[in-house]
Amino acid sequence: MQTGKIKKSLFFILLSALFFAGADAMGQNTDALGTYTPYSLYGIGNIEKQGTAVNRAMGGIGTGLRSNRYINYLNPASITNRDTLSFMLDFGVDQKNIYSSDGISNTGYNTFSVKNLVFSAPVYKKSALIVGVVPYSNIGYKFENTETDPSIVSQYGSITYQKYGEGSINQFFIGGAMNFLKDFSIGAQYIYYFGALNRNSNVLFSSDPSVRSITTGWDYSLGASSVKVGLQYFKGFGERNQYYFNAGATYTLATSLKGDYNRFARAQQEGTSAIDTVYNYSTDNAKVKLPHEFSIGMSIGQRDKWMLGADYVQQNWKSSAYDGVEGMNFTPNTARSFRLGFEFIPNMYDLKYYFKRVTYRFGAYYDQTYMNFGGNRINAAGFTFGMSLPIYRLYNAFNVAVDFGQRGSTKNNLVRERYVQFVINISLHDLWFIKYRYQ
């Protein structure tokens, strides 16, 4: 056993995990949000797109993907496609540029966050395990405006109204998979959701010292367990099975996020440190229901040359329960996602031209989100592209994905968001437990 190599890899995993936790902690600041969208005002916030840069470059597909070159955690059954001694690690970050418009004014915001940390290893022959941490949802918004009514300003002076929110729900998962009946693979993941969501609304009086500013807020600290199962069928055909067809499906059980909830209102006089609690309600019996999710997908291609795939994903949020915002008609709906992706490699084994060994990817998606405002469904659409740049050995790669998209519209007093998101992953692949004849 190569003990030194194992220790180095474990050290890298722990270091990355600490960085992931640190990035989440930094996100608990209204100047360093993990997302920025007014639509995160509602429910559990903005549902994050899943997958590494490989998946994201192809529109987010993954249910029907199988490859021994990278980790595909979207379907736990896929991880059995590997060299029997191969250990793989994937670490990624993303950066998003968001441009919002309500038809009157425009705003822009940039975010940065850790995207994923996933590790996969063989267990016995045609079986494998997977461990990872990825974000599930994010809250990020901040609005501020000042009072302009002359009669109010003349009586109370300068008044500032603030609304801001922050926080995230992450998911840790551990699972395994195995092949059976020659052309099938089955896998399962235990998922633990954890995180905190915070929303605040303030009225600040900065001119009249006799009037106290008001701070109100809603704080959740939640956790829950769930299970995801996946199935894949894979079949080779043609000369030496150079062509293949894959089909897959996944199902994630519904669960309820449970934990602490605190609703508060506080008053503070300008220029003093004294804070009076006007209202405070706490309970350790908070509950937010997450719906079940299922997906189906397929892919067809030529080994080490090209691949075309498509996915369909659905979540029924209609029975979910959480607090909305007063004055807004927010109705949870069934979320649906349609995804299409393509990749090709000019010549994976070319020794002369590096860019012929690069994997090029393209994709598109159309999402019907779970948010509905007064009968107006919030939808999103976009196209993606990216590449895998080989590093040193054949399967080590620097993966990049770019997502151009739009969500919502300026009609019916809604907000249109246009965004450009960059996802960067490093995929490390190595063979362990090999005894070399020469050092």
C-alpha cells in the first residue's frame, strides 16, 4: 500500500473541507453572499444547480452519464464505471455575475462560493463508494431605500428602510454502488441537509435621537436526513463495443428540515448601545418540508470520441410548508427541468497537439422553477459550454463551464435576471495499491 500517497490525499480532503466550511462562514455577511437574487426572499431560497463543471457545461445532465474519467454524483449508480484501482477527487468553485432589472432600475452583483468537494474510491471488483459536500440552497439579497415623503422627513428626519437575507442549506452525502446482471448498476446515497437561513427587516432613524430604530428578523437553524437511489442500464454495441447507450433514473425521498426557529423584534436608540427586545419567540420544533425528486436520463455516444445526452428532473413543492413574505402572493409549484448536453474529443490520444486531447462540451436547459407569484410562473433558460483540459496524466483535468441564462421577466411587476456563471473544477485521478518494479 502506498501509505505516503494516501496520507497526502487525505490531507487534501481535510484541507478542502475546512475551506468549504470557511467559505460558508464568509457567506454569513451581507457583503459576501453566496447568491444574490430577490427570488431568494421566498421559501428556502435559491435552489442551487447541482453537478460539477463537467455536468454544468452540458446543461446539467447527469442521470444517464457513465464515465471512468470523472465523478458524476448526480446518479449514485454511475460511480461503478471506473478502473478497479482508481481513486478520484473533484473540487470546484463558482463565480456568478447577476444583472437584475424590474423595468425601472438595474442592479448588478458578483458572488463567489465553493461548489463541491467529492471523493470516490473502489470497494470490491464492480462496486465503489462516494463521499461529498455540495450546496443545496442559498439566500442572498439586500435592499435599501430612504424615506422621501416631506411630511414624514420633517417630523422624524432621515429614515432608512433595509431588507437583507443570508444563509444556506448544504448537503453532505455518502453512498455506494454495485453492478448486477451484467448491464445494470444500482447505487444509493445517505444525504444529510444542514444550515441556517436568516432574514432581516429594519427601519433606521438616524436624525432624531428620541426615536428608536427597529430591527426585526426570522432565523432558522435546520437539519434533516434523506436517501437518494439511482439505477443505470448500460450497453455497448458495434465493433469492439465502441458505441454505447446508457439510461438512468434517480429518486430522492421527501424529508422535513427540523430545528430551531427564532422570530424577534428589537429597538435601539441612535447613539446608544442599549437594545430593548420588543418581541421574541423561539421554538425548537421548526419544520420545513422538502419534496421528493425524481429524474430520468439517457446518453448515447462513441467511446473516447463523442456523447449526446438528455435529462428530465421534477420536484413537487406544492405540499411544502414555509413562511412567505407578507403582501406577496407566493405559491409553490412543481419544478421541472429539461436538459440537453453534448461533448466531443478530437483525438484523446494525440501526442503532438494538446488541444486535440481537450474535451469540448455544450448544452442547454429550460427550468420551470417552484415559484409562482399571482399566477405568474418564474422560468429560466440558458445555454452552456465548457471544456476539460488534461493535466499530466490522461484523466487528471482542469474543468471549466460557463452558463449564460435568464430567469423571470419584467412583466407583472416581476424581476428579470440575466447571469453569467463560471464553474471551475479540478479532477484528480490516480491508481493506488500498485507495486512498481522500478522507482
